[in-house]
Amino acid sequence: MTLLATALALVAALLVGASAVLQQTAAATTPDRGAGFFAALVQRRRWLAGAAADTGGFLVLLAARAFGPLLLVQPLMAVSVLVALLGGARAAGRRPRHGEVVAGVVLTVALAVLVALGRPVRGADRVPLTTWAPALVLVGLGAAALVAARRARPGPVRAVLFGVPAALAYGLGAALTTTVVALVPLGWAAVLGAWETATAAVVLLAGTAAQQLAYRAGPLPASLPVVAAGEPVVAAVLGVVVLGEALAGTGPPVVVAAVAACGAVVVLARGAGTLSAGDRPRPGTPSGGTPTSGRPSRGGSR
């Protein structure tokens, strides 16, 4: 079961990483029309391709959660950071920076060590509503980040601020969907009638909206590390605090791996500040970098 959950989580990470590149490049080249931004976005074939990859990744991730605990599945999603950063660099028409590649590899390896040596243990599939009280803190933090993001200027800082509520929402959604998946054997009536199902749908939609705003606000390396690294952290914390999951191994190697993972995230986030405006695709310029007409392309790549 552990091997199957690991394999499924890695496939999901690859799909989500590719989706991030497709949707970010589409969002970055879609004119900001206020409330009409999302309406224009869903007409872009590149964004729709990213949405399809994201949906596929989510479905595969649900399957992974059916066979393994959050503490096993969610950390492996950090592989999406490396996939998206490599793809994002190519879409921007430049070679990946050495620091980006190293940080992505370190993050991926460190989280893999955490999973292998930590030996996550599954908790409860469903808990009382009152046990979810800690999630209210996440809602408050997400709201505060959204307010700050709306006041910030477009750029890496604003992208990070929009990425925070996206990470919080996705992490909370991951914990909620774990319960939803556990209800499937009881029938669709049980799934559709559970409060966790409706709540997960609302939370994940809110996370998707925040992530699209993050993609529009700044370069991919600014928001993606926050979302890709923040989501598994939030999901893991909720897995422990709410669902009662635990790590069977907590020795020095696990601590070192955790510190290394945090350091890699810091490097990835700081690297976003060094990106110039020229790293982002211009409207009317495909990912290869050759200008076309003055109109934003309707095709292309999340």
C-alpha cells in the first residue's frame, strides 16, 4: 500500500507541476480586466490544458490518499516544485538557474527522507466537527494574507501573499478530502451528504482562485514554492492535530531532513526576488520567446 501511495503521489506531483507552468504563463499574458479576468482566462486553451492537468493530478492524488496517510502523500507533492521551476524557466526563454535546480533537488530529497525515515502512520478517517477548530486559524491567516495582497504592488511580494491563502486552502482541502475518500465505500449518498464534501469543494475553489491571482501578480518562482511547500506542511499539521496521524521515526536524520527542506524553500522564495520583468512572457509572445501579433495568444501552455 505504501509503495502504491508513493507512486501515485509522484504522478500527481508531475501533473500539478506541469499544470502550474501552463496556467501561470496563461495568466501572465491575459489582460487584467478586473472582474473579467477569470472570464478571459477560461477562454485560453493554454490555461484549460493546465486545468486539465491539474484536475488529473488531483484525481490521482485522491487515489494516493486512499492508500496512504497525509504525512506520506502530501510531502511528495514537493516534486511539483522542481517540475514547475524547470518548466517555468523554459517558458521564460532562459536556462534554469543553478540555485533553483539545487534547491529543488534538495527539497525533493529532504522530503523523501522525511517520508522514508519518518514512516508516517495513518490516523482516523473521520473526526467530529469540533475537532476541526484549528482550521479556523487557517481561515483567519488566509483572509489576512488576501487583504495584504490586495494592497501590495504587482510583483514577487504580491504573488507570495496570494500564494499563502492558496497554500492554506489546498492544505485544508487535502485534509478534508482524506475524509471524503474514506466515505466512498459507504456509497455516493454518504459522500454527497457529508459536510466535509461541500466544505472541501468551497475551500479548493477558493484556493484555485487565490493561486490564479498569484500567477497573475508575479513570476512563477515567487508563488509556486509557497504553494507547493506550504500545502504539504499545512496538510501534515492538520493530519497530526486533527486526524491523529504520527511519525514512527523521529531521529536526527528526520530533523536534518526537515531543516534541509525548510532551507530549500527559503532559497526558492528568495530567488524569486532576483527575477527581472523580462523573465515573464509578454502578451503576444509564446513560450519560445518569438513575438507574434499584438494580441495575446489564445493558445499555448498552467
